Amino acid sequence: MPDGRSHSLQLRIGLFVIFSLGVFLGIIYLLGAQARYFERKYDLVAEFTEVGGLIEGATVRLAGVQIGRVTSVVLPSTPGGKVRVTLTVARRFSDRIRKNSEARIATQGLLGDRLVEITMGALDAPPLKPGEVLASREPFEAGRVFAEGSDTLASINR
């Protein structure tokens, strides 16, 4: 009889392992779908004179909806050039990003995390193709405004 118990125990352990593996793969798939790992994507490029703390992995939004991530931030090869930011965007939103859409760097939340916000373009403009350069608007730097304001105030006091 020990043979029958051993076989039954092995069968239950095997079923448990297969069930656990299935649950694990299901969780991985759900997390990947939420993070959009399994979606088709394409790259766009935006160029800025200053990125103000934008890092790789930052969120890319279109009209407030997350559509992708920043995949690289590269300094210019020559002084005075622009910082090149590569944006990886879900392909299903490609028809909404037009030639006259603009990218700007915005601040998210109280901690000041940076993200790229893209505006919707007009319907009469053609969609951007993968690898094309997106028009950009320079980010608003509150710290710079305060510094210039204090310099102006100091010169007025003199």
C-alpha cells in the first residue's frame, strides 16, 4: 500500500506545481499587459535645449493618457546643440500624433517627477512616422523665473 500513497502524493504535488506555474504565468501576463510590454511600439524623437531632470523610463502622455516611455536621453555631440530624447510610444496611438503635435516636458505630482506631454495634432496634418522628429516646446522652469525675479529685484533696490 505504500506504493499507492506515494503515487497519489506525487500526483497531487505535480498538479500543485502545474497549477502554481499557471497562476504565476497568468500574473506575469497581466502585469506585462498593464505595463504594455506586449504591445507593438514605435519610436519618435523630440529635441530640447534643456530637459530639466527628465530621465529614461519617464512617462509619455498624449492629452493626459499614458501612451509610452522615454527610452533615451542623449546629450548633444557639440556644445550648443539640443538634447535628443527618444520616446517609445504604443503603435495604436500613432494616428493621433500628427506633424503639428508638440512635445513638452512637464512636472508630475508634488515630488517633481518629469514626464513628456504630447499635444494632439489637427486632423488635417499627416501622422508622424516612426523615427521622425516631434516639434517641441521648452519646459517652464519655475526656479529660473524666481532666480531672474530676485536678480531684477536686487537691481531695482540698487
